[in-house]
Amino acid sequence: MRFGVLTGGGDCPGLNPAIRAVVRRAAAAGHPTLGFLDGWKGLRDDRARPLGLEEVLGLERRGGTVLGTSRTNPFKSPEETAKVLATLERQRVDVLVAIGGDDTLGAARELHRLGKAVVGVPKTMDNDVEGTDWTFGFHSAVAVAVDALERLRDTAASHHRAIVLEVMGRDAGWVALATGLAGGADATLLPEERYDEAALLARVRRALAARGDALVVTSEGVDLGLAAGAAGGKDDFGHELLAERGVGAELARRISAATGAESRSAQIGHIQRGGAPELFDRLLATRLGAAAVDLALSGRSGQVAVLRGREIVGIPFDEALRDHRKVSADWLDLLHTFDA
């Protein structure tokens, strides 16, 4: 069996360990692997390179993806779809392993519906893929965000400021939730909850009165009720580019205007995506990559390898793509236990 593998969507720590696991598991069973470059774009344009044991040596500790990635939608037109199918035929790929989030897995599902053998590996630093308890990339990204928050705590205390840290999270606020809880933020704003400015300002005022500074964590996808900043257009899958919305900066402006406190904002952006994967992400990515090969070898095309409790299992694409996994009520309850 000839395997193909690609990484699509935003990069995150753990992609390289997953690639390594796919190649080594396939090789252990006597099967070669071909890596497509820059996600679905490489499959569409027939850009690939063989991946053997030497090519994946040491990938377990490297951030990013050696295959490259993109946010290319290969099913935007019949012409692009035809190119994808032609590449698979020309390269004699028997089964494709697609590593990515909702958009990448959605494209993989379309390929499966067209009769091609394909299995999925879920990844996203947002931790919002349905059907899996955790996605790799999340733990490493949150570690970076918590480190940033702790550094901001020092400067906030030194200058008696209110500082807003904006982290990634379009539809789900897992990164902000974990950062706020682990870093001891005075207020944490998530897309799952309606923005309540009065409650936010009350928490900030309590923190300022108690110790002279305040820390707020917000997801980039929080709806402040107005267009904060200029939208940066849309990607191939129709998602608004959020980098220029300026949610953190707008919150800092409102806090300063309402409280009189000197306020600042910090947007760590793509810093959250880089760097070597932490232990949990290395292990999870390795398990999922190997499990995807096992699914293919057992004839279970059309499934995604996911973590359920302590076990790695396969579930249909439809189940994995049912919806974004949002922050649940029990986590929100815990979060608000620690509000200032």
C-alpha cells in the first residue's frame, strides 16, 4: 500500500511528530509514504517528496511542519477537484492521511465521498474539533500564552496598569479559558459567552483596588458589539481573518476610558503556533499518526483517529465534523469561580 500524507490549515506544535509516526508505522508494515507539500495545494499541484525513515529522523522534537501547510480549499471548483484526483492517480496513492482541523478534515471527507481512501488526524491549537478529548498543539500553545501572561503580570504590577492579553480562538475559547485559569487572570472573555462590559469593568475595578493592577485574557473571536479594527478579508474556506480586528486593543481602550487606569494590550498571535511541542503534544501526535495508519491498514477508510479517555479510536468524518467543540458549562462554572 502506498500512503500519502499532508498537513493543512494553521501550523501548530505536534505536526512533525504526527508525520514521523505515519511514516514509521507505515514503514514498519512494509509500506512507503509520499508527503504532499503545503497541504491540499501540493496535492492539487502534484508537489510531493518521498518520506522514508531518514527524512523523519528527529521530527519528534521539531515545531511546525516539514511538509509545509496552507489554507487551500481543493474543492472550490470542479477543475481543482479534478487536479486532486489526477494527482492521486498519477502518484499511485492508495490511501491519504490528512492531518488538520475542521477545514482540512472537511476536505478529506469530500475526497472520501468521491470514493478515495482517506483517513484523518485531528490537530488544532484551538482544541475545538468535535469527537476528540484533546487535539495536539493546544497544550504547547497554552504554555506559551501562560508564560506571556505571567510576564505581563510583572510589568502590570510595576506600572500599576490594566493589561489585556489577546489569544487565538475564533469560535471556541479553550485557549483563553486555559490561559486565564492557569495564569490567574482577573477576567477571561470567551466567544461562548455574551460580552458583558459592566461585569468586566467590575472585575477590573476590584483587581485595581486590591493590588493596583489587573490582567484580562480575551479570545480574538469575542464579539464586542462593533467592528473593532479592520477585517483582514477571508480565507479559502470563507473564514474572516481576525488578526486585524484588534479586540484586545479595543478592550484596553474601553477599560482606560471607564476606570481611568493606564491600560495596554498585547497580542501574541502566531507566537502561540511556533516552537517545539511539549511532552503531551508529542505523545498524542505520535499516537494519532500511528493510529491513522492502523485504520487504513484495517480497511477503515473515512475515519478520524481521536482520543477518547485513555484510548485512541476511529470515528467517522461526519461525527468528527458535527460542530465546533465549544467550552462546556462545567468549564465555564469553574472559570467564574476564580473571577476577581
